[in-house]
Amino acid sequence: MQYSLTLHEDASFRRGPVYASGPVIVYRVGGMPDGKTAKIANFGAPNRNDWRIMRISADNTQTDWTGHYESVEDALAALQQNGQ
């Protein structure tokens, strides 16, 4: 079954904390099945694109950040394609 996934800005540290690779932009993914959620973040902003996915199960267990996508849309498409 296909789900309609949507992006919601969750956090944006453009002027606040800066991590090893620069500021972080995070989106929460809506429309995930069975109480699951996901986050997509750019660890390379603002000078390069390195978008990664974290999956979160219904019991709040989180995976490590995975993937290296060129855009948030590519990461969202990968989630959609892999059935979340």
C-alpha cells in the first residue's frame, strides 16, 4: 500500500548550534504507516547537500541516520519507495 508522505519543518539550526559539518535542517515526515515516524535532516547545510533519514518505530525506537541523498525530496522518495 502506498502512503502519501509529507514534510513538516521540525528544527532548523541556521543561526543556533553548528555541528561538525555545519548547521542542521530537520524535517518530520508525516503520513507514515502504523504509528511510525521518520525524520530527514541535511547534515551538510548550507554549503552542500547530505540529506539522511532516521526511522522511528511506534515504540519510539530510533535507527541511526542512513543514506546520503542530494535533496530532501530524494530522501522522501527513498522512504516512499522502500515502503517506509
